Amino acid sequence: MTPAARIAAVIEILSDAPEGVPAGSVLRRGLQQRRYAGSGDRQAISSLFWTIHRAAARLAWHLDRQEHEVTSRALVIAALRLADDLDAATLEARFGGEDRHAAPALTEAEQALLAALDGSVLDDPAMTLATRLEWPEDLLADASAALGEAAESELAAMRGEAGTDIRINPLKLEDRRRLRDRLAGRGLKCHPTRISPLGIRMEKRVRVEDSPEFRDGLFEIQDEASQIAAMLCDAQPGMQVADICAGAAGKSLVMAAAMQNRGRIVALDSDPVRLERGAARIRRAGIHNIERVAVPADWGTKRYRAKFDRVVIDAPCSGSGTWRRAVDARWRCDAAGLADLHAAQAALLDRGRAMVAPGGRIIYITCSLLRSEGEAQVERMLAEAPELECADIPAIWQDVMGQETCPPAGDGMLRLLPGRDGTDGFFLAVLQAKRR
């Protein structure tokens, strides 16, 4: 495909996108309809598509300032000029002309838009802070309350692209450098993650699932922040562990390996399809101590009361800490949906309180950058549960991570951040149940 044909493809994919369908699904469908496209073409189409989504608010701001309708063509033109810094003459030449696969030539209005954008910069000082950060206006105060002085830099980091991380399976491979070397030997460049001692970061997006090491259970795909959160659960051999909202068992796998397949993990989820996806991962990893249990949405805790040394709550949330991966999800997060999530989070913490044994711990985890889903939930629980107290996260960090330096953690709560730590945005709280 020519550069002009690639641009035309992006315009068509954006124009054909059904309302409410996640951008990733839209792109996959668009590429499937273009099976003739080579790997370089797919990469170029994907790059421009995601550039537009990562700069959607800023591009729309520039179009509104020029009183130009926000169309797929206009967004592409603005992105090529402001984000990709393509000069006006080259840009105009990639529309129309003799290339029959190119998009139609620029209209007079589009030529005027292109001229008006000359000299502009993507991050205009006149933009509101929310627009410049590509962050929903209604959620800015909530995120700022969680992030404090780092709010602007961390939310700016959320505009970037997330890396692809994998995690070794310690039951089958003790040294991640061996996996790194094997992958590098096949041209898959990667390096150890900075914080997680189990992680490797790929330098490019590639399909690692096709590798023999993946099929043999030597590693799983898992973001570094998720790896760290699972390790800080400090699951030990022989323990009884409840993994609430376990999904496809990502964190259960980390804990089971730390437990050396001894003890029991009860992986609970109200979505049997998600639980079933974890079955293949568990078999591949050589794990034998995970019991998967599908529960109704209103499940009770009577059979589990005070039974567990660790109660891990991977709570449903806005996912705002992962919006580098689901770029357009931020624009679908509304007040009603967030209120429902707050209620679900509180209910899960109440269940965790009932399930934890004296001397055990509740580990509450969200992939969110919002205070309302993190600190506020934990503060409410501590105010209502005198038998719970904040655990010493730096001490746990040193024990399980083997590192002296822990990111700032206070009152039993820790945040992992994209700018400071290079991970997805995660919140984690460790609450210790007092012994009776």
C-alpha cells in the first residue's frame, strides 16, 4: 500500500466505526477487511489510528477553534499536521492525485483548515488542562486528589503508549534472563522490567503467544504493575487464599507459584466465561492448587467466613490506570457507571472483611487513578472495621520483592504510576486483621 492508501484506510476505518464499539475492536475489524495489507501497512495504519485516538480531545479542540466540523477526514488531516508534523505540501499530495486508492483530494474547506493549522502546536497553551491531558473534565478533580502535585505529569504520561510485559513462571524457570536470551535469539528484543523481578518488557508489540516458551508455560502476558500487586499479596506455601474477581486467574497464577503449589487458592468470579479462560493458563503453568468457583452476582460469604489468610480483591473499577491500552474507554466513563462501581467496590470490601481470618490480610487492588476508587474506599472500610489496621507495605515490599526501595507508600496504601514507575496505574491497599 502507498502512504496515500494507508491514510485512506484510516479514514474509512474511522468513518465506519459503529457508535459505542471499543476502538481496538474497530481497528481489528478494519484490518481484517484489508487482508491484502502487509505487515508494514498494518503497522502504519495502526499507528495513525491510535495517534488520532490518543490526541482526540486536542485535535477536536483545534478543529472547533477553526470552526471546522469534526469528521474522520478532518481528524486525520489535523493529526498528520500537528502530531506527525507532516508538511502541508506532502500532506495535500497524499489526497487525490493519480493514486486510485487515495482518499479524494482536499476540499477548499480542508485546504483552508490546513493553512490555518500552519504554525500551530498540538498542545496549545489556550487549552483547558483536561483537554491538554486528554482526561475527562468530570474526573480531573478525582484524579488530582489521588495524585497530588504529580497529577499533571502522571496524567500526561497516560497519553503515551503502554509497553507489552511478560512474566516468567517461577515453577518452570527461575532466571528471567534465560527467557530474555531465548526470545532475543529469535529477534524478539526485550529487557528486564525495572521493578518486578519476574518481568520482561518487549521493545515492540509482537505476538509472543506463538512462541514455544509460551505454549510450554514458561511465561504469561501480564503488565508489570499487575505482577507487583500479585507479589505484594505475599501468599505463602500452605496458606488459604481467596482471589475475589479472579477473572482469567492472572494474579492467582503469581500467588500459586509463590506458594509452590502448596495450600489452596479459591478463585471466585461471577463471570464463568472469564473463569474458563483461566483454565488453560492454569494447566499450561503447571498449577494444581487453584480452585475455580463461579458465584452469582449477589453471592454470600457464609461458607467462607473467617477462613482465609489472604483475601485478594481485584475490584471492578473505571480502569483509568490502563487507559493507555484502552484509549477511548476514558470517554465512556460516566457518573452513573462510576457510582455503580463505587457500590460494588464497597460491597466487595465488606465481603473481604467477613472472609479474612484473624491475623490474615485483605489486599484491595484497582487499576485506577481515581481517589474515589482507592483511598476513599479503604478509609471508609477502616472507619467501620476496628479489627482492621494498615499493614507495613515497605516491609512487605522488602520481603517479597527483595528490594530496599519501595515507591512512596503510606497508611497501608501504595500507588504504581505510569510516569514515575513506567507501569499501568494501580492502587493497592493491604489491611491486616488483628489477632483476637
